[in-house]
Amino acid sequence: MKKLVECVPNISEGNNQSVISKIVETVDKFPGVKLLNVDPGKATNRTVITFVGDAEVIIDAAFNLISKAKELIDMRNHSGEHPRMGAVDVCPLIPVSGITMDETIKLAHNLSKRVGDELSIPVYCYENAAKEEKRKNLANCRSGEYEGLENKLSDPLWKPDYGPDLFNDEVQKSGATAISARDFLVAYNINLNTTSTRRANAVAFDLREAGRIKREAGKLTGKVLKDKNNNPLRIPGYFKNLKGIGWFIDEYGIAQISYNITNINTTPLHEVFDKTCERAQVRGMRVTGSELIGLVPKKVLLDAGKYYLAKQNRSKAIPESQIIHIAVKSLGLDELSPFDPNSRIIEYMIDEKNRNLSKKTIIEFANITSSESPAPGGGSISAYCGALGVSLAVMVANLSAHKRGWDDKWEYYSKYGEKGMLLQSQLLDLVDEDTDAFNSIMNAFSLPKDTDEEKKIRNNQIQIATKNAIEVPFRIMKICFDSLEIIEEMVQNGNPNSITDVGVAMHCAKAAINGAYLNVRINCNDLNDNNFVKNILSEGLSILDQASLKEKKILKIVDEKLS
């Protein structure tokens, strides 16, 4: 498995497109790296660049970008709304898959050392890569910003983790860079119908973890209250792992609250949005929409969409794209500019699944099946047949959830519908996986066999491919059998007007199970592992027998309700 890492450098240039393009080009053309998003901001004079790559190449790509930014950006001439201290202000590394946080921390330190040694840029390591507690918080590392960097570098307590501690001509131009290893951070701005930064800040202070400074008698201008160590006391905000500040964006002509959500599990974006709406209204303001900066994990928008569906007492058993659409509209993510999920959700940008078949139209799929090509064959058709069966069961669940007079049951039907949507997705993936499995066998047979060593390699690959070609249709059998739970529930308790749809769902599921088992059997003939063959055929027969019993029970109920 690849060790996939996301890198999100923020450069201190948001207006000069020529400069931005030259910096982005360093990663866009870097072998083994995929550029995901470039998000410039004029008022902030800052661009967020997002790319992913294998751990082996991500550091080289990031280093090249930082080097080019140092060459093209002069911090002595920079101004913008966003806090910053360098040409590349921050450069976080985020583990995506196949890599631990500890491994990512090592990468961050390797990059930091190279940037400090080879580019002579002061580097502060923050978040999980921090070498001491006070440096975990980026705000501490960046305090004083570029304008205070000379004093900071001369302070022994703030000596850079890597690179020079002198504010020489080179550092005056480049500034300093903060490098980290961290979890996903969601940069999220909420729009207000006001131009008042002070009022936007008041709402931000209500929500952010740091809250606000505690004052005597609760007055805005009251004396600051302090603890026994003379540190200001604070009134904490509503959310953990949330940073926030208000600002005025001249480009939009409105004030915004700019949030950083550093843990999407403890601090869901939709809860931040709703609480902001509530606290803004208390102060006579209204939230008009919001915007995401850079990319976002799919979970953030799926959770939001499901949250708003639940508030409407609506079934959550709808396609992923529709859930995300509900999230976008509920959060007003398209108020300032169009929001395209395909270019803003990280999983969609790095999805490497081969879905050549399941993405075709039904006419295209039927035509390619009827062609003289041996694939797609019975396994892919079985998977698709099973997907249609469970889709019908989900349809009945949704119709039941929205049936007049059954409003108090919507959660019950939504729960079964969501289970069905998960099975549907798995079966659609298996449409392609079964054809891929067949092609793998053909590829193995085409390997050279001129020498004994080549024959050995070829035979081994044939056996590996054959075993996979057995396991794929067997998975189809098991998933289709799991769908019978939903079909049975709908035949007993679903909308009676859809009883025939449940019957068709049962026929589809049973046909899929039967068809997948035929593919298991034929491929077992070519596998040398007798114990594996014996066990999987036995399990397959057991599934067939249980499915037949379920089929009789379900179709009997269908017949009785029709009569």
C-alpha cells in the first residue's frame, strides 16, 4: 500500500497570478505528485495549495515549492488580512492512507531540516511536529507575524527549530516558515450581513476554544481578571479544537468569521455553522452563507447533509451526491462562488478506483455486455442485479419514511435505507472488480513461459488471480444475502403500495446470489488449493440454502398481501 500524504502549503501571494502559477508549477509537474487544489484569496493576499503524493516524493515536491516561493515572493513588500510570517507561511503534512502520524512527523522534520540547511529559512515546527509544548499552537509560533520576526529570532526562547536565527537580508526577504504534521484541518469562513469586524469577533469569541478574556463585572471595558500567576483568566468558548477570528473582506464587502477546525470528530462543521447563526442573531446579525478554503474530507459534508436531513425528519438513505447537495445548500457554500464537490472533496480528487463499467449508462452497459468480449460476464451482471435489488428495497424504505401518517417512523426506515445504500455502493464496486478479476487471469496467462523461472512466476500469478476471481463473486453472494434483511423488513413493514417492488427486489437478489455462485464454482475448477476450494464451495452452498428459505418466506408474504 502506498504511504499517501497530503501537503497544504499556504503562500503569501494571492493577487499576482503569474507568481502563483510559477510556484504551483513546481508541484503540478512533479512526478508522483497530484495537484488537487489552488485557492487564492485577494484580500488575504494568500494562496492555499493542496497536493498529495507518496511519502517518498512528497518532501522533494514541498521543498521545490518552498524554494520557488522564496525566489519569487519578497515579504518586505507583503500585506494582507491573514496573519503570516513568511513567503511560505505554513506547510503542514497530513497522513492520508498507509502511513502513521509518527511517520509523518519524521517527514516534517526531514523537510524542516532541508529548508533550514539548504534554503537558509528559519523554520518553526508546530502541531504534532512541535519540539516543545508552547510551539504546538501555530498562533504562538506566528505571534508578532513578519513584522515582529527580527525580535523573535533574537529571543533565545524562540530560536527556530531549524535554519538561521539572524534577520539577515536573505531572511528579510523570505521570512520564516512553520512546518507541521497534523490531522485534517478545515479552514472555514462564515459570512455575516455586517461590515463590523468587532461584531464578527464577538461571535468568534463565543465559539472558539480560547473564548475571550474575562473582565470585571462582565463589561467589555472592565478590568482584566487574572489568576495567581498573573495570567489573564478566560471564558472558554462553546467548541474544543476551534480557532476563530473576525475580519472584513473588502473583496466581498462583508465581515466574515474565519474558523480553523482542527478536529472534525469533536467539532463538526455543521454545529459550528448553526451555533454561529444562533450567536449572530443574538447580536442582531444574520449569517448569509459560508465558504470552505481548500479541500475538505468527504465526511464533513456527509455528516452535515445527514444532520440537516434529520432536522427535516427526512430519510438519509439517498445517494451520496444528494446528501452533499443538501449540505452545500444548508451551509450556503455556494453563496460567494459555485461549489463543485468533485474539485473540493479530497476523496473525489484522489479516488483511484477503476469504475469503467459502473459509470456507464444502462444502454452502454448492455451493449458492452452483448459484445463479443468475454467481460463483463456473469459475475459483473450478478453484482449489478444485486445492486438493483437492494436499490428497490431502499426505494420502499424511503417511500415508507415519507408516507403520510407514518412521520414518527422515519428514523426506523432511514436506518434500513442507509444500510441498503452501503450495500448498493459495495455491489456497484464489484461490477468492475469482477471484470478486473477476469482480466487479471488473462494477463497472468499472457506472461512469458520460455524458462523454468518464468513458468514458475507465471503459474504462481495464475493461481493468485484465480483465487481472487473466486473471492470476488463470493463477496457478491454475501453482500446480496445481507440485503435480504432489508428486503424482509420492507415486505413485512414497508409501504403496502410497494409490495410488488419488494417482490422484484427479492427476485433480483436471489438471481444475483445464484449467478455469483456459478462464477465461484467455475473458477474453483482451476485452483490448486483444495482446502480453500472445499471450504468456499461449502460456504457458498450454505448461503444458497439460506437464501432459498428467505425467498420462499418473502414471496409468500408478497403473494398474501397481493391477494
